[in-house]
Amino acid sequence: MDMMLTRIVFVGLVCCSLVSPVNACGPGRGYGRRRHPRKLTPLGYKQYIPNVAEKTLGASGRYEGKITRNSERFKELTPNYNPDIIFKDEENTGADRLMTQRCKDKLNSLAISVMNQWPGVKLRVTEGWDEDGHHSEESLHYEGRAVDITTSDRDRSKYGMLARLAVEAGFDWVYYESKAHIHCSVKAENSVAAKSGGCFPASARVSLENGSTKAVKDLRAGDRVLAADREGRLLYTDFIMFLDTAREASKVFYVIETREPPTRLSLTAAHLLFAGQQRRRSPGQPRFRATFASNVKPGHLVYVPDGDGQRVRAATVEKVYLEEREGAYAPLTVQGTLVVNQVLASCYAVIEDHALAHWAFLPVRMSYAAKSLFSLSDSFTANITGQEGGIHWYSSALYQIGRWVLDQASIHPLGMALDSS
């Protein structure tokens, strides 16, 4: 149903002409204010952010049902073996390590912040997924969407700042619940709101038609960059604009490495990358399946330029890990793809459908083409391609409307299904 609703949203939005601009770059909290150095304020005891109930749309969303080891939904949980996090695991079953991917991403991001804030101190998880019924009815612990945390030194004077760091790491609801721990939770994986943008780090490089390379952050409209079509043929395409920029932000990136050839691509969790598992396919037809960077695992295939520079070929992912870096950029090209650090990637994020996202940005490409073909002034197309920083108003509008529609569906699932049938 989510995909059907998303298609409806995009069809309607492409017909719209007036939308207000918003700002951000994910993953992380908020939608795009450029981050300036500031003093972080610890949360007070019993304070929660955002200032709404945990299971409302403005926070982590409604309860979707308990997950047990025997249920179909158990596959939604993934273990977290981050060595920078201490898991109490008092049940000695490994349950505290199990959580949704979104919860894992935010927890790993928080672990980095804790070590930066207090050298020598680690993040500690006292409660994660609960399979024993130790929490209140409809607790998000039963879905692997909530964690209770402390610092490894159990210094309670740090807990207010720990809560603030959890907010900054992108948890959808943070509560200074007890003097003994902080409670954090996230939205369900199937919510559009669970995805918050996608970017490459400022230092990522693209190949230009003149044979040189350029850092992503230095791209200018009209630069011809290496990309590929859906048949896997390499070509050069125009860079149009940035869908998202966060020059001063510190972000957590998924780093995806291959050995042969040696490549190293960094991108945020919700950015789309062409990747998949090894399987038989028809000759000459690469299996271009776009998926979120957070879904890529060692052993999956990604696509890199072949030796003759005519097509892409598959390369096996050897390692996936997280790192924190400064600056984040999301470039858009006419082709909708680009080769970054010698790996083929999509220009899009948030919605796990590259073709649909590319179609949704047709008005942007048409505006750019009109300017190029007819030598129109910059002011003629500034309403579409103009941007000074943060998330571009058009992509933000797609995201916000999609989130609103799917949130409405979560409130009235039967009514939405009837209306769309």
C-alpha cells in the first residue's frame, strides 16, 4: 500500500506549482537547517523531545504489535554488534542487541557522539528488544524500536547531556525517563518519516568528461559527470543542482568497500545505491536494483566501470562499516545516476524506487533543459533549480507530502484502502 500511496503523492505533486521551501540532510534529526556551532543544552529530568506523546505521528508513531522469535516480523530485527556499545544483556539471550535497522542506525550514530563528548566513555544499552513482557502494554521495546541507555561509567550527571546527544543523533523520541536511564525510540521502518534524506560526503569525487575528477562539493551546474543508463552503458550527463547540502554538518555515513577493484564509497543510510545479491541473469542485462545504503551487506554486488570504459560491471562488497564525516551533498544529474568514487549510485533517497523518484523530478529536468536549449536567463528557471543551501524545496515537498499521506494511512488504514481501490 505504501508504494501505491507514494505514486499517488508524486503524481499530484508534479502538477503543483506553489510549495514552500524547507531545509536538511539525513540521516539525522530535523529536515535541513544548516548546522552552526552551538552549545548543546542537556535535557531536564522527565523532559521529552519532541514535546508530544511517544506513539503519536509527531514522534515515533503508533504501536504495530509485539514481535516474537516465532513471528513473521522477527526478520525485521537485526543484531547490533558495534564494539563501541556495551549491551547489558541481563537475560543472557542477546535480546538487547536486536532492534530495527533505523534504531540500529541511530544508536550507532549516538555511540560516536558519546565517545567524542566523553573520551574513554562508551554508550551502554540496558534494555533493547523485550520478549519477556517486562514493559508496559504496547511498549515499543516489544517491536525493537526502543532502547534504554546510560553511559558506560554510569555517571548520572552525564545523563541529561546523553539525552541531548540522542536527540541530535536522530532518535524520533527521547525521554529522560528515570534517574537511572534515558529512553529513546524510533519510527517504524515502513513509515516514510523513518527516512530522512541521503547524501555523499563533501570529499566524494566524480569523474568529468575532460578526464579529470572533482569533489562533489565543487560541482557547478552544467558540469558533465560520469553516469550510466539503465542498460549499464557509461555516459556523461549534466549536473543540474544539489537536492540537499549541509556544508557544516557532521553526519554518519555507511562506508561500502570492494576489493576488486578497490573502491570505497560513503553515503548516508537512506541514499539509494544499485546493489543486490549474486544471482543468474540474462547476458548483457545488469540487475540494477536500487536499495538503501543501510541495506547493503558484505557479499552483495555493486557496479563499477569496466576496463574499457564502456559499461559497468559487478563488484563484490567486501566490507560495510560506519564513519562520521563533515559535510553532506546530494547531487542531481539529468540521467538520475552518477559514478561516485568509481561506484555507480542513484541521485535519489528516501523512497526505495529509483525509477519512480527519477520520474518525480521530471519538472526539474525539463526546466533545466529549457534553459539549456533556449538560452533562457537564470531568473526564468530559478524557481525550480535555485538553491542557497539545505534541502531543495522541491525534494522537500515530495518528502513532506509523502510523509503526510502515509501517516494519514496509518491512522485510517481501511479508509485509505477504500479510497484508493
